[in-house]
Amino acid sequence: MSARVAVVILNFNTARLLEQFLPRVLQTDYPNFEVVVADNASSDDSVNLCNELFPQVRLIEIEENLGYAGGYNHALKQVHSDYYVLLNSDVEVPANWLTPLVNMAENDARIAAAQPVILDYYKKTHFEYAGAAGGWIDRYGYPFCRGRVFHVLEEQQGQYANDSDIFWASGAAMFVRARDFHDVGGFDAHFFAHMEEIDLCWRLQLAGKRIVHCPDSAVYHMGGGTLSHQSAYKTYLNFRNGLLLLEKNLPEAQRSGIIFRRLLLDGIAAVKFFMGGKFSHAWSIWKAHRYFHKNRKRFRPERPIELQPLTGYYKGSIVWDFYARGRRYFNAIVKH
């Protein structure tokens, strides 16, 4: 019998997206899957819509908005399956998207998480910001992707059409082995939203697991369904969580030096926002730093983390490569 898969969509006030994209998810060509909508205390018509239009979908109602991290932790405790797919409500899937992910994981028990190719819903010839062809990270904790560096998105031309170990799988469409997810404690609910999937994948790697890109599966992500890319709160979460990520997962010998340099780079970003008239974003970086300085000790690991090789880890700085050297594309930064 084929492995059991639960496609779990965490929803917050996106009834229109559920109505648009859920029918395609339900048409997935795989023999043993269920679709679950976990509603994060939406105030729109999401719950009624699911009950009326999609009675075959299992609905989990969460009493308060726990964010991406807390919402999934709460929901997945109630979902029993071999694998989960954590799927955003604004993702369009073709019928054959799931089987390659299952096959890849079934062939290697060390694979804890996998990511399909994530393409732009509006421009299907190009990679999409949220994950492209798999996530990497640089030494200062700045995430980038095969196919996406900062705001530059590449056209898909088969340049990443290979199986590849990556650092992190996108939370927009994350395929994860259920046992491994729970064994490392799931998401860190303090992150609320943004970069919690990177933290999870880092901990999975530290536990000896693999994170991979699956080139035979592709989905199409709209992006900005819950928090706009222009949101100052999104900026706050990204910069705050980026610092917490380093505090939690770096070996002690590296932690202070890397975080000091990261704080300086963040400061440059704040100045850039300020000079560009984006005052709320500059203020968000300051607030993120203030939170970090007040709370960083709470996030230090209880046990020492040993220095070990990590896949998808770039020892350089993408800030330097992108802005000083003019390297706009992944393959120009990461030499193979």
C-alpha cells in the first residue's frame, strides 16, 4: 500500500484563495492522501466556505491565530500520516505533483523534508521568490535560493533540474516526514511566521537528516496571500527571526562573531530603507534588534552544538556578492 500523505493547508482569512485553489489540490493524482484545512481563527467566511463547498476536506478550527509556526504545530498533532505536505492556500498544483516527492522520500529514509520546484503563478516561466529550486543560506543567516537571490528571479531553463541536497525547503510547499517533524519538536512557535521552516530544516540537518529539492515536481505560488511583501511587520519578522535562527543553531565558537557581523549588515539595510523613504521598514529592523538583544539568552541551545558540515550552506556573504560584486544569480555565487 502506498504511503499515507496529509496535505495540510493553514488558512487565515483567505477564503477566496481556498475557493480558487482547493479544487486543484483535491484532483491530485495519488492513491492515498487526505486534504486538511487548519483554520487559524479566520474572521472571514473561510470556515463556512469549507463546510459548504468542500465537505470532503477535514477542517481543524484553531481558536486563536497562532501564526504559521504555532498553527501548524497545533494542527499536526491531530493529523496522523506518514508524510505531511505543508501547503500555502495560494499554491496551484498540477495533478502529478505529489508522487515524485513520495517516491524520493520512500527511497531514502534519511530524507526528512523535500521541496518541489516553486514557480511564479503569474509568470510560470520563472521561479518564485518563496523557494524557487531549493533554499540555501549564507554564513550570516541570509536565505537565498537556487533561482532566486534577493529580489532577482531567474527564468527556469533547466539549470536546476537535478536532485540536490539543499539547506531548507520552503514553507509554501514543504513535504516532510511526519516522524522526523515531531522528533525534532516541530516548528519553534516563537517565530510566529517567516524563517521557521529554515530553523526546522537546520535542526533536522543537525539530527543527521537530508533536505532535498525534487526537480520532478512543480507547483505555482501566487505569493503575498497573507502578508504582503511590502508589509513592515513582515520585515520585522524576517530580521528578528533571522537573528534568532543564528542564536539557536550556531556552535558557540562561531555564534558571537557571526551575529555581530549580521547586526552590522542589518544596520546597513536599515539605512538603505531610510534613505529610500521606507521609514516603517527601517524602524522594523530597529525593533527586531531590540527584541533580539532583550531575549537572545532564552534561545541559546541547552546542549552544545558541534561544528559539522551542512548542505546548502554558503560560507561567503550574499550581501557582499550581490551588492559589491554584482553577482545576481545563484550559479555566479555558488561555484560548482
